[in-house]
Amino acid sequence: MRLKILIFLLLLPVLTFSQSTLKIDLLPGEKIWSGTIKESDKMPFAEGYKFDFYANNLSNQLQPILLGNKGLWVWSEDPYAFEVQKDKIIISNAKGEVKYGHSGSSLAEARQFASKTFFPTSGKMPDELLFSSPQYNTWIELTYNQNQKDVLKYAQAIIDNGFAPGVLMIDDTWQEDYGLWKFHPGRFPEPKQMIEKLHQMGFKVMVWMCPFVSGDQAIIVREIMKGKGFLMQKTSEKPTWEKATDPAMIKWWNGYSALLDFTNPAAVTWFNDQLDRLVKDFGVDGFKLDAGDMDFYASDALSMKPASPNKHCELYAQFGLRYPLNEYRACWKMAGLPLAQRLADKNHNWEDAQKLVPQMLTEGLIGYTFSCPDMIGGGEYRSFLDLKSIDQDLVVRSAQIHALMPMMQFSVAPWRILDKEHLEAIKAAVKIRERFTPTILELARKSAQTGDPIISSMEYAFPGNGFEAVNDQFMLGETILVAPVDKKETSRKVVLPKGKWLSDDGKKYKGGASYTIDVPIARLPYFLLSK
């Protein structure tokens, strides 16, 4: 395949190349970040790092961008592979036109140019309740036994334990089956009344959805097959979509199912009808739109219109734009839009806790500014079945990491698994968030207009100061430095840029230096920059 590459170098003339491999020279000392959320703890990349954006979202968001801290930007509307070498980037396997150039001389200037040029904002943001109060997801407490009685019990316990109501997400198995998007009559005998009750308690209600349809649902499968609304099975006898007669059975984490083909207007209409009916008939406020991962779109499955796995992922993400209350975990090229993103499920261990800040910083850097760092304590439900296996310090530190992020989400009930000391530490973190909620909302509204990150890395906010590798603290806006603990320790080193800083415990610090501070379990360290 011949590769056409446009080079944008500020105001220099546009040049066109036709070649299979492109080499982009780096400026001396230039370091590289990419739109690969799951690889954030490896950024900036070391020499030899390789990645291919094609069909490879690693259970999380992707954005086809590279950014350098000397102003480099690289963009394509289509997937490509890259390798970071000592003094250059090698681009290969590009599926479309690749553009690159320098804008300014910093990571922030490169990102600002890319945002305005390639993923401009819509001026809209997701529902403000996602930011103004903690979110609550029923997954860890109820797993595959979502039911009306326990959903209401969970909601009441939130309030009884002193937490403010917010968005409540009812997770997988509220429905009769995949594709049969009706409340299970045995587990949810009065779903409309349940949602009305939750509204009265101050909650907005989201329900879990996915693009799969169980092969056992013969009536639904026949209905959708009238328009061939599934990915179709490719065989040697039936190698084209026009000739294919059977839905492809796709393996995913809940078995094998047919997968809706959103290049087909019939599938789009059918899925929209399911969402709209839930809103109209039951008062559902929004949707957690799960799955959509690129690896589900197999090479032996045929779509109505030609589309890469990346494009299929993008098409699924567009459903969330119809609802201010939405959540995605897998996305491609949807930065700048009013979609709420969440990091992929984390294990209940310190290693995964240490990935939260780097991954959230990358979310903001590549344009997914409305994002949430998974579930507090981790999203792996089996970790919470045995109370003896729970690290209470880890749950608290996870909540503290969440507290000054754009969003925070509970799932496991802290009052069930924590002793009094640790529960009070959780509540203290929520109180800090409440103090800064007006700031978070202001930054979210600004991001909807400008595309600017809500939180940013030290290198982004203070370029040229040697902060490239500092990825365990972050800036909330321009003047609030947050330094949560992500290890089982009661002290940590904090790097303060030049200036005068006032810490959460009232101490004054002179910037341009590093300090080791004591961080008892109830403390979330933050520092305010005095101008």
C-alpha cells in the first residue's frame, strides 16, 4: 500500500510523500507521549518502544496521536504503527494519511494545536452530576445478581452512611438477556417504581448496555436479521456481506453472541429504539455503554460497509452523544466530545493503583478530559468476596486519588469492608472533593469550550523543568498541585515547581525543590500556588 503523508511544519509549504515507512526526526532531548491510555505508565517512551493503533485498544481508550515536549505532534484519522528511537520516530503500517509538525516548543503547545486542529470541542459536557457528586456503581456489591431489592438497599445505605446521592449505575444482569433489554421480571418486579424511588432519593439512574445479542434470543435475532443488522459470518462459500446468511458468533467475556453492525442503519435504528424505550417507559437517565472493544470485530466477520475494528469502536461510541449521562471504557477518536470515559478495571493491588494517575493524565493529554479513574479500590469483584483479602489502606488511597480527579466512582461499599478509621478517611477524602467541587465544575465547563485538560502532568503545566518522569502527582487547573499516595507508605516525596506553595496542612513551602512529607492514612496532600 502506498502511503501518502502530509507534513505540516508551522507555516512552511506542504510536502507530500509516498513511501511505506516515514522517519520523523526528533529535536534534541525531545520525549514522546501517545494516545495509548493503557501504556501511560511507560510514558514518556524509552528508546525501542513500539505500538500499533490498529485493532488494539487494550481495553481502554485510544487516540491516534503522538506528542512531544518540544512541540512535536503526529496525527492521522486512521490507525498506524510507530516506534520510538533515540533521535527519531518511525511510522509504518499506516492505513491513511499521516500529518505531523511542530507547534511551539512544549507538550502543552503541541497538544493545544492538535486539539484545535484535529479534535475540536463541541462546546458540550456530560451531565454535571457526574462531576459534582461521587458516582456509584452496583457491580462490586451485586455482580451477576443485580436486583431491585438490593439496588434500593445499596442506594439507601449510601445516604445512611453520610454520602451524597449522585449518579447510580445499575450494572450487567439487570436485563433479561443480552439484546433483550427489558428489566428481568423476577429480579426487578417494579422497575419503574424503583427508578422513581431512586429519583426521589436524589439519584439519577444509568443502566449497563452492550452491543451484543444472545444467540438464544431467536425472536430478536430474526427481527434484526431482517435488515442483516449483525456482523455476518464470512466463509469460503460466502465471502462477501451480500452473500453471507448467518450472524458471526463473537467470543467475549460473557460467552458467544451476535454483534450489532453499526455500519448498517438498521442496527443503529434498532439499538436507538432500545435506549429510547428505556428512557420513555422506565425513566432511565442514561447508559453505561460497555464493550465495543476493537478485538471483537474479527477479520472473518463482515460488515455492511467496509470498516476497520477502530471504526466499529468509534461508531458504537456515537450512541452516547445522545445522552448527557453516559460512560465508555473503549473509545477511538472521540476526544473533545461530551462523553464520560472510565479507565479499564483495575485489580485490587498497589501495582494497579500506581497506574491511576499516569493513565488519567494521558486521558486529559489526548483530549478525553471528562474521565473517571475506574472504581475505588479496583473493579475486580473477586477481590472483595473475602474480607480478609482486602487491603483497607489501598481502598482509602484509591479514594484519595479519585477525590480531586474530574470524577470519582464508588462500587464496593466502603461501610461494608472498612473499619471506622478507614471509613472516616474515605469520608475525609470526599469532604476535600466537596470543597473543590466548584473548581472541578468550572474546569470541566472550560474544557467543554477550550478542550483544555481538567488535570495535567507536571511537564504539561511547567515545561522545561525536568518533570517529564513525574507521574505520581498532578495539577488540578493551574494552581492546585495534588500529590496522593499510591504505595503502602505513610510518607512521600513531592516535587514543587518554583513559586510559593501552601499545603493542605497549612505549611508554606518554597518551590524549586523536592520535599518528603508525612502522609498519615487520612491525609490527601495538596498544595496551592500563591501568585
